[in-house]
Amino acid sequence: MVKLVLSASLVLFAAITALAVPSPAPAAMAQGKKADPTKDLYVSNCQMCHGPDGVSPIKDMSFVGRQWKTTTTAEAVKVITNGVPGTVMLPFENKLKKEQITALARYVRALDTPQARKKK
């Protein structure tokens, strides 16, 4: 129970922190760049817990510089679709289309680059 309360508190902290970070989408539009629909999905559905660039203040929720629990995009699709029971990772199967979930799985896996690990 204490672990659940602590996890929920950390997620709330991450959400508040993520909301304080301005979204880069308006800046990209102002510069005439095309918006990235997958990045927009990430910003609106994932960023609050996983951080704007995949680096979360909660280590196990980062996409950058950690041991992945999934080894393939297909496994990541299952996690996003079904969520992870007993954690704060909720299922998105009733919120997003299959194509959007697949695009998000590819997107988050691509965040973990050697360059991103150096910035971390």
C-alpha cells in the first residue's frame, strides 16, 4: 500500500513537472516546420510520466539510459495497449488507435540514443 501511495505521489510530481515544461510544437509551427503527429501523441499521452525527452525523474519510467523491459517494438505495443497491472502504466487500447500505439512504441524506443544518454 505504501509503495502504491509513493508511486502515485511520484507520478503526480512527474506530471506537474512535465506540465511546467512548454510544449515544443508551437515553436516548430512558428518556424514553418511540419508538426509530428506521433510526437504530439507522446506529448499529450506520455510526457507527463515519461518526461518531454524520455527522461523521467522516476528512473523506472525513463526511456533513456535504462534496461528496457521490452526488447522489441511488438512487446512495447503490448505494454502500451494493455498497460502494466500493479503499476501506474494504464492501458491505451480504448484511447488510441492501433496505428497510433504502434507509432508511439517506435517513437519511445527511438528516444534512447547514445546522444540522449550523454545528455542525461
